[in-house]
Amino acid sequence: MLTIDRNNKKSVREAFGNALVEVGKLNKDVVVLDADLSCSTQTKIFAKEFPDRFFNVGIAEQDLITTAAGLATVGKIPFAAAFAVFITGRSYDQIRNTVCYSGLNVKIIGTHGGVTVGEDGATHQALEDVSLMSNIPGMTVIVPSDRHEIRAAIKFAAEYQGPVYIRIPRSNLPDVFDERYEFDIRKAQVLKYGRDVTLVTNGDTLQEAVEAVSKLSDLGVDVELINAPVVKPFDFDTILKSAQKTNLVVTVENHSIRGGIGSIICERLSAEYPTRVVRLGVNDEFGQSGTSNELLDCYGLSSDKIVKKIVEIKK
């Protein structure tokens, strides 16, 4: 049985900063840009190691993206980082028309995604960013779940040619994976096979889903757990195969249920294998202020609330 250690949480943002240093050592063309948030995003780790390859553009996200685009045109591999709500919202036009329309090799990192931003409240809780980025042609979208998956995603992005959006949570999180983790842009990961329900998630709700699967097993519900860190291009084949076995899909995401993995799965299953899909996430509303755990529970994303919902469905 897959387990996590709640008492051993690690900083995923620090893992992001360390991963930038790793790819920076491997490739001198890697540069990092930040919108005056380097302490929060942890790009300060890269800045300390490579001060001549770090650019703080100030609180100016549109300039952040256009500067990154300019650097990409001269062969650099820019990683532009800021809070997810600002880098995707304030800079949408620049991302769409300058980066993606031109196919520029810019890596956009949105930290502090979802309601787990916590006490900063609704204005800082990105709940639409995955949807916004997924709907731009040419954009690859990745939502990693722990420090090992984040490290692997950053290494992939540095080697991949084209625009990439990676969403990183604020919370310190327990590991789900270890150093042997291998990222595959083409495949979702079946972490546990089951027969009663297909549970699909990504990002920091994976930890909640892992706990929920264990609790549901004790209640006699056999869950197939799938981690889908790559939102675009989405591996629908793995989901379809599971749905054909369980005939019930539950999606869990720290994001609006509109435009996330729940929407993607509903759209495809309705055409190829109509079956019931229950989407757990934020339902067309803004977040609010509270602790990370309080907000996960409030929006039905905690392990206990996931268990409760699936038990209700299975009755």
C-alpha cells in the first residue's frame, strides 16, 4: 500500500530552487527571471549560485514574460517565476501572443497555486491558471505533486523545446515519490490498481488522495489511484482503460472544477466511453482566508472529505 509520512514535510519551493541550480549547472543558457518574489518563489537559490544569470524585473509580470521571450529569441532558456495568480492573469496576453504564438522556448513557473496558499486569501489563490494555460495552443502544462516530481519536471522543461507552464504549491509537503522517480510527458501513473473507483488527481491533492485510498481500503472500497501531473498533453488512454474497469471516475484537484483535469476527462469520456464522473475541486467560486488544511477541508479536498464523498457515491 502506498503511504506518506505526514510528519516529514519538505519545502517544494526549495526543491524548485535547487532544481533550477541543477539545470543551470548543466546548461549555461539557462537563465531565471523573477517579479520581486525571489524569497517566496525560492529563485533566490539560483540567484546566489548564478547572479549574472538572474534577473529581477520588479513587480511587473508583463515585463517578466516579454523579457523572457526576448531572451529566448537569442538562444537562452528562460525560467520566469512568480505567483501563479499573477503570472498567468496579469501576463495572459504576453503569454498567448508573444510566447505561444511565436513558439518561444519560455518556461513559466506559477508558484502558490490553489487554495493552499492559505491566509493570503482569494486574491492570491490561483484557481483558473491551469485552465488558462491549457487552452493556449502550443503550451505544455505540468502540475507536480512533491519535491521529486518538481525536480523531474524542471529538468524536463530545461531540455524540452517550447513553452511550458509548471504550477507549484506553496505548502510544505510529504514525499510521495523518491529519488528514483522518472517523469514521462506521455504517461499518467497508476499508483495503485483497484476495481471499484478510479481516482485521478495531481499536485498537492495527491497526498490527500493517497491517504484517502488507504482509508477507503479499510472500508472495503478498492480504489485505482492515478497521478496525472501532465495536464497537457493529457494521457487519456490510461484514464479510459481504468474507467472501463471501474465505471466510476472521481477527480480531485486544487483548482476550479471548470477547465481542469475533471473537465478534460468529462469531455473525452462523454464521447468515447460515457460513464459517471464526479469532480471534486473549487466550484465556480473564489477562495478565502484560512490555513491550508482548513481550506482543503472546506472545499472537499482533504482526505476525509474525499473518503466521505466516495462512500456516498458507492452507497
